[in-house]
Amino acid sequence: MTGLLIILCLILIGIVVVQIGRLTELAVKIRGENEAQLETNDFNGKLSLGFLILFLPACAISAIYYQDSMLGYGPHESASEHGILLDSAFNVTLFFTSIVFFLTHIALFWFSYKYRGKAGNIGYFMPHDNKLELIWTAIPAVVMFYLVADGLVTWNKVMADVPVDAVVGQDYIEIEGNGMQFAWNLRYPGKDGVLGATNFRLIDGTNPLGQDWTDIENLDDFHPSEIVLPVGKPVRVRITARDVLHNFYLPHFRVKMDAVPGMPTYFVFTPKTTTEEYRERLGSLDRDGNPLYPEWHEPADPTDPNGPRRWEAFDYELACAELCGKGHFSMRRLVKVVSEDEYEDWLNNQTSYYLSTIRNTDSDPFKGQLLDMEVTERKAEFNDALQSALASDTDKIIKLKYVNFETGSARLTSLSRYELDNLVSALNQAPAMSIEVAGHTDNTGSEEGNLDLSNRRAAAVTAYLKDKGIDESRFTAVGYGQSRPVDSNDTEDGRANNRRTEIQIITQ
């Protein structure tokens, strides 16, 4: 019903406009062409003057009124080091173009009024004026020369790549932003600080960036859901696109670069203001305790007047500044700038995309193998557990998490040797240490069979220790079967936890 009423109103407005046009034509015929033209000239001249009086002051007043909401003004000082240069170049350009804007509009509307058509007025014809030509050619040329020269200097500083001798991961960090309809795929390097190689031909449902898993530098890269950056450290962003044209836009950092399919681009910037510092700036108070920027002290959610203020809920953001399709608006990602310590904590809590999604799947070229980084991690994990057991007065038991056997047998799997080598190393480093090797099973099968299997598995471990030169007097093998469960045997996970090999430190 509402739509029908709107359509009827539009039809009526159209009819009124047409009728007014016809009445105007009739009035012209009655009064005469010349008189009607003079009245029209007078009306339009006065209308131009009124527009001048209202329009130009409104432009200036609105700019002043909304200055605290515009980038580069009020609290919105650039959050990156290079942004100050861009804001300065913008202000210089704005200064000169504002002069032209106001002078030309004053001339346009004032002359439209002053020289409106009147009875008896004759226009003055000026065919040429060398002085005037020189003035309006020379002045714009000088201004343009200055703007271009200053712009080139700024451009070369802002668009400079990282120094040739800079070390990635130490002098700067490198991340990747890949645009697609309608999301950003983000990638960070792992502990090696280096992003692995990619190939668009490798993109599929489990490999959104086309990472080459045979490149070991890819194995620790991770895909976060947000951008987290350390303050004060240069960041180089690799910018790519998977389908159509996108734009990598960080407004508060004055970063804006197209993401073009088939043509990788980049941007280098250094964050200088943390998220918390920017929030504090927005929420600043004057000496009397009044908000410097009242609009930022309004509720972030208008329906919740007691909720956080706008300045408290503020976050940096990554957006797409290209019209890339109907879902363009959804390409928003959160950006956080934190201290170096906070960044390191966040980095240490991230999980490699390869390890969480690709490892030991059909896409894994290292399926069934143990990677060097996994060997190192498992050794550190074993050493931590050993030190905790040595320091404890009661809990002297260490679970050998990565010692496994073939199903239903006492044959060690090939990868178990890495965990057992850690145990051998520990025993060699502590000659006074003696241990008990204990085998445990779940309750699947008979109790007698499980006891026998656990004994044979414990014996297999001690046989490995003996083969590595550990004296037999320093270890014993005991099988407990299903008698000492640590979890419920009612679930598969519980039974897996009960199938275990442990050592207990007897002397140290």
C-alpha cells in the first residue's frame, strides 16, 4: 500500500510540473517574449546571488562543523609515520584549490547577478588581452609546478620499499592481504619471519592462497582473522587479488593500494599509535573535565545508553575501497596496533595453517614424516615434562606422548624413535637416574591379553634403551594392562588416553 501511494504521488508531481510548464508558455504569449525573458533574467540573477550568499558560507561552516570527523583534523591525526606527509600535502593542495574554488564561485554567481540581461544593456566585446592571458597562465603554472614537485617528493618517501639490506623478521615484518569476493585472506609468517612461496594454480578449497607446501617456509605461516601489528615497527604488506579488482584500505594509517589480479602490489608503513592510544585521544577531556570531542562520548549503540561510548568501542579497520560487487561492504577486518610484548604474545599463540589444516592429509607432501620443527617442538615438550617431574616431590611420572605401537602389537612405529631418543638423551645426561617403564591399555579385549600386551610393549621400550647403550640396571619394564585407567573407557578418546606408555623416575 505504501509503495502504491508513493507511485501516485510521483505521478501527481509529474502532472503538476507539466501543467506549470504549459501555464508558463501561455503567460509568455500573453505578456510577450521580451518582457518574459527580462523577468526570467532578473529572477535567475537574484537566484544566483541568493545561492552565493547561502552556498559558500555553508561550505565553510560545514567544513568547520565536521572537522573532527574528517581524517587529518581534530583527533584524527595519522596513526602511521608517513601519514603526516600525506596530510600535509593534502592541506597544501586544499589551500590553493580553496582559493580557486571561492574566487571562481564568487565571480560566477556575482557576475550572473550583476550582468543579468536588462533592457538596453549591451555586452562589451574584448577580443584579446596579453596581460590577462599571461596572468591566468603563469599563476596556475607556478602553483601546479610547486604542487607537482612537492607531490613527487612526498610520493618517493611514502612509496619507498624497505631498504635492500633490511632483514625481514628483524628490521621489518611482512604480511599478505589477498582480496576475494567478499573477504580478505590474511597471511603472516611464523617464527622464521618469512612468507612462503605461492602459486595461483594451487588454490583450492583447503588452500585459499595457493601456498606451495613443498616450500618449508610455508609450514609455519598462519592465517589470522584480524590484523595485529606492533607499534613502531615497519610493516610491508603484500597485496594481491584472486578474482576482481579490490583495494587494500587502512584509512587511519593513510594506506590505500589497489589489489589487482595477476599483478602483486605492496605498501610499507610504520604504525605509530596503538589502538588504546587512539581511543584515549578520541575520549580526551579539557581542563574542566568536559569532552573535547563530544560526538565520541555518545553511546556506541544508540539502543544501549549505558553501554560503552564511541571512543571506547573504536577500532582501526581494513576495508575494500573498490566497488567489487554487492557484498563489498562485508570486506571489513579488524586491525589492532599493540605494544611489542603484546604482539609477541599474540604471535606465539597462533597456529600454523599447514599444521592445523593440511598436515597428514592427502595434500601434505610430508605425510607420514616428522618435520624438523616437530622434532624440535617434541624435544622441548619432553624436556619441560622431565624438569617438572624432577622438581616434583610426588608426581614423578612422565607420559611418552609420541611413543606408539602398531595396532594390537608390541611393534614400535617408526616415528616413536624420536621420543625414545629424547629419553635416551635424558638418561645419558643424568647417570644417576633410574626409571620404571610402564605399559597401559584400555579395556578392549580380555584382561589377561591386555596385561600381556602391556608387558610386551614396556619390554619393547626397554629393549630400545638397551640397544642405545643404556645400562639394564637403570630401568625396569612393567605392564599394568587395563588396571590403571586415567580416563573413561566408554569413549574412543578416553580409551586412547588409557592406551599409553609412561616412565616413572625411581632415582635421580
